[in-house]
Amino acid sequence: MKSYTNTSLGSPSRALTFHPSVPTPSVPSNPKSTLLLLKLSHAALNPADLALQRFLPPWLPFRSSPVPGLDFAGEVVAVGGGVGDDVKVGDRVCGAVGLKGVAAGRGALAEWIVVERAEVTKVPVREGWNGREVVGVTGIAGQTAAEMVRCVGEEGVKGRRVLVNGASGGVGSLVVQVLRGLRAEVVVGVCSAASEGLVKRLGAGEVVDYKADRALEERLRERFGEQPFDAILDCVGSQTLFSKSPGYLKPDGKFITIVGGWSQGVIPFVKNKMRPTFLGGTPRSYHLFLLSASGERAKEVADWVEQGVIKESLVDSEYPLEKAVEVCCHLHLCGSGVLNADLVRHMRSWRPAEPRARLSSRLEATDHMGACVSGAGLGIPHVIESGSGLDIVITGRYLFITRVSSISVVVF
Ligand SMILES: NC(=O)c1ccc[n+]([C@@H]2O[C@H](COP(=O)([O-])OP(=O)(O)OC[C@H]3O[C@@H](n4cnc5c(N)ncnc54)[C@H](OP(=O)(O)O)[C@@H]3O)[C@@H](O)[C@H]2O)c1
């Protein structure tokens, strides 16, 4: 079978090695084995895949053949002796390999993979949806969206006023759909003006452009100060959005984020959680979580697909498995599959010590220049043809600013 492995830390072209022919894995038939062997139809890539390529060393002793990749959809071809009757050979299943599974090296960038029964759910039945549509929705993005929505409160989101930061992204676009489907009273999405139509179509009643001239937090305070939100679901990782939140989040409201830790700084995280108000802490509750992927969570999302709570799967592009390195680069550059010449120039001249905000504004400026060129000559093919076999799907939309911290991943 075809497969990728992680061979070193770093950029996709350094980290990933393609193997055209490796032995197909198998599952033990002993009565205790709860493993399934799947023949994949699709895998999807997330920002987390790129982070793992950079930070999870492939040489760890328990990673003998470290196959990367989290999201998968495929067919069961063999089951361990301890798998109950609810999953059979021939069933179509989907989900995300847990961090433990990827750490152990049994990721989704391979034609055949071994997963735990507890990591999968049945592919939802929905007209026009197959593995391509399902893979990103029931994987990391959808499961994270489900967890964020759950965090809003035990009473659910019905009748609540919720702000979604990063509403056009892989996670945010699903959060918006779920909030609307579960009848939140007000759903406001923060995204770029270019994504306004999309985010409104998915269910946001109102959209706020984070790129507009005046500070986002100031505009939120003016617009929603009188009618503050019950919850803010942050899919971007904005410290300022939290520190200024008393201007637009109810006193008992929750700020729920999925981006934190090292990427935003451990110190801000500790301060947000623990600093008392009299020492300058923000008087709002702060929640940061790391998804623990499971079949149970994937089922919750699959049910929402069947019930029509989730209406759309945003598939950005589709590639054959052999193109995983290009997909990772695409994930960092732009959703259209072409490279922006000025962006490339800026990225080449960028130094890690450069303040994030300054680079962001430079990239935003180039964003408007529309100087897109083919990646030919830069080592990244412009024309990428879809082939048969396992395809990789990019879900969500990717923006330069979110990629700033990851520029070192791209090698030209
Ligand atoms: N903790 C966890 O368990 C967990 C799980 C999944 C993901 N994550 C993290 O969550 C983040 C989002 O993941 P994703 O898959 O949704 O990424 P994504 O698809 O790349 O989405 C990012 C979105 O953020 C928007 N954006 C960029 N800068 C923004 C800003 N300053 N203000 C508001 N919106 C902005 C962009 O919107 P426009 O295109 O409209 O400009 C883009 O659509 C990543 O950092 C990922 O690593 C964490």
C-alpha cells in the first residue's frame, strides 16, 4: 500500500516521506483486540497536522513507523476478535485518530490504517455526501466544534447570544452551523469581508470584519455593549479579544478558546485562568481545551449531519495521496491553490524575531494586490491533478495571518 511517514521534524517536504509500497497492516484476531482495519477513501488535513510535523519527533522509541494524519473516512475490511457486532466488515466509518494513535504512528496518510473501535462512527447517511464531504466534518474540526458548543453550558445554546471568532475557518464554519441548527438566538461571526457571504449563509445573523480599520474589540463594544454575549467561541486565539471582553461579554459569560498554550504564550494562559481581578485579571471566565478525539464525539457530529443541523461541508480542494506535501504547503499559503508572489517574497525575507502584528499587516496588504502566480519554479506545482485511490481533502479556509506562526514550515 501507499503511505507517508514522518522522517524528521520541520517543513512538510522535510518531515514527510512518501512510500509507494509498504506492507498492509493487519489486526490481531485475538478476543481482546478492539482494532479495525480500514481501507481509506479519504483523509483530511488540519492545522494540527502541521503542528505535529513540527513538534512530535519521529524518532521516539514507540514510533517505529510514524504515519501522520488525523481525519479519515473509509471501509472496514477486518475486525479484531473483541469488536462487538455493531461494527462489521463492509461498514463505512469515519472519525479522527486520537493523539495517542498518531503519536504511536498509526495516522491517516496511508491507504490502509488500523484504528480503535472507539475512534470511529458510521458514515452519516445524507444525499450527496460521501467520504469526501464527511471526512473533514466528523474529524478534528467537527469534533472540536461539538466540544466548543458543549462548553457553552449544560442547558445548551438555545436562546443564547454567541460570538464566533474565526467563523469562516474549518472549526468556526461548523460552530456557526451547529449554533444556528441548535437555535442559538444570536450568532455573530468574526471573519474577513471576503468570507462574509459564506458565514452568513452558514447561519450567522451578523458578521464583523476583523480586518476593518478600527480595532475589532472597540467595534464589538459599541455594537454589543448594551446586549452582551453569553459566550465567545474563539477559533483564532486572540488575547485582546479576551482582555477586552467585559465590553461585550456578560459578567457570567464564558470565553472559550481552542488556541492557547505555547502558541499564544503560557503566561497569558495562566494569567487568564488565575489572575484575580484586583491584580488586573479580566473578570470573565476563560476556558481553553485540547480535543480528545473519539468515535462518540464523531457520532454526535454525524447525527447533526443526518438531522440537517450541519448543512454544508466546506471542501476547499482535493488531491491524490501522493500530493500530501503540496497539500500541506497549500494549507499554509492560500485556499485557491495558487501562490501569491508578494507573499512569497515577504515570507522569504521574514525573520522569526519580527513582530507578528507587523508581518500580519504586510501580508494583508499583499492580499489585496492579487498578484497570484503559478508555484512553478518554487518547488510547488501549480497544477495538481486528482487521481484515483485515496484522496486528501482540505477543509475550511486558510488565511495568511493564521499561517504567520507557521511560515517556517514552508520550504521553497
Ligand atoms: N484545541 C484544539 O483541540 C484544537 C482543535 C482544532 C483546531 N485547533 C486550532 O484552532 C485554530 C483554527 O483551526 P481551523 O481548522 O478552523 O483553522 P482554519 O481553517 O485555518 O481557519 C482559520 C480562520 O480564522 C480566520 N482568521 C484568521 N485570522 C483572524 C483574525 N485575526 N480574527 C478573526 N478571524 C481570523 C480566517 O478567516 P478569513 O478567511 O475569513 O479571513 C480563517 O478562516 C488553529 O490554530 C488550530 O490549530 C485547536
